[in-house]
Amino acid sequence: MTEEQMLSGSKINNAAAQELLYQRFSPKMLGVCYRYAKNKMDAEDMLQEGFIKVFSQLHQFRNEGSLEGWIRRIIVHTCINIIKREKKFSDTVDIGNAMHLSTKTDMIPSIIQAKQIIECIRLLPLGYKTVLNLFAIEGYSHKEIADMLDIEESTSRSQYSRARAMLEVLLVRRGVMESTKKKMPWTAAVSLF
């Protein structure tokens, strides 16, 4: 079934078309959810809620841009809304606490390194992780992030700075980066997912 057939079938609630659409995009979207969630179960819940919204709003897709990009925006906004609803955004951790996490000193191939980077991002406090994902990975501006999260633009900037600093500490401690003076490899590695 082509993407157009899946799309038109899903719009008229054809279960087979919806299942194919879900199977095609859910693995990648689960990866998006996983970056915002505390654990796999929460990521799966975010994915399920996101796809409910995708199917209920599918009639709004106008074939302007990619279907995957349109689905991704809905999934990201769903993750943000869940985070806001659970009111966990204000969690913070001092950078010093990151030093107590276990480390891996061997340098590893890039795909495994990318997975470690994702794991380090997941270790960040929820507010840091959310802003880092939205700014560095999803490409939203600090103004857009502030609007999405109902925070000040300066809060988005400071959360991003703190997230980046903590992430650098984690990456150095795990042997993914040699020093915090070098340019961070994590944004390029994350694009593998």
C-alpha cells in the first residue's frame, strides 16, 4: 500500500490502512517520545496518545510537506502537553550530581556512541531534557519553546545552557567526549535516530 493509499484509507477510518500507517511511522516516533519520557513505558504512553491525535486530526493534513514531519510535530506537541499536564517541568538537578553516575571510559563506534548520547540526554532533569530536545534536536527557537511550555524565553535559554553543561559532564564521564572544551558531537549523533 502506498503512502497516499494509507493516508486516504486512514482518513475514512479503514483499520488496515491505519495499522499500516502506524507500523510505518511508530518506530521512529517512539524514538522521539523516548527522548522526552522517563522510561520506555512512559514513551509508549506518549506514542499511543500521540497517534490518537494523529488519527483524529488526519483530515487536517494538506500534503504540504512530508507526512512524517507532520506526524512528528503532533507527537512532539503531545509529549510537551503530557509533560505540562504532569507538572514535572520544574525538576532540576545540580551539575555536581551528574558526577555520581557510572562511567564508561572506552571509546566506541559511532552508532553505539549515539545511543550513549541518547541515554545521557535521558538522564537529564525533565526541564533540561525537554528544552534541549526542542531546541537542539527538533530545531525550535527559544521563543517557540517558551510559548509551547508557558515559560519565559530567558528560562528556555538558561534551561538549555544548563542542559548542555550537564550533558557535557555526562558525556565526558562516560568517555564519549574527551573534554568539555571540544565541540559537542551529540547533535550530529542524535540525527542517526
